[in-house]
Amino acid sequence: MQKIPVYLSGMKEVQQFVDLINRFEYNCDLCCGSYFVDAKSLLGVVTLQGSSNVELIIHADKPDKLMKNIEQYCC
């Protein structure tokens, strides 16, 4: 499992992020405080848009390809 801090500022960025996450088989969640949402759900991710302290949790041992692709969203 990997935890990466991310920031999603606008709706277009949220949509691009969800589209990117959906290209991979890994189960991924976003966490903000006590709230958890499925990172592959556009509706769920929109609820965290603009929030600080959001972490992407990737449920995989070596998500190297995904890690390279999400660099632009990392804090």
C-alpha cells in the first residue's frame, strides 16, 4: 500500500485524475481526514475537490507505472 499526498484544484483536473486512475487495475482511495472515497469515482472525488491534506491510497505493492503518471497531482 502506498500513500501519496495529492491536490486537485478544479473540475477539469478532477476529471483528468479520475480518468487516469481508471486506466490502472489497482484499487485506489482518496482520504481527507475521516472521509474516504473511491478514487475511481468522479462523484466521490468531486466532494474532495480543493481540499487540503488529501491522500491517495493505492492498494498495491509496486504501483510504479501509476506513480509516474500522477506526479503532476502530487503535493
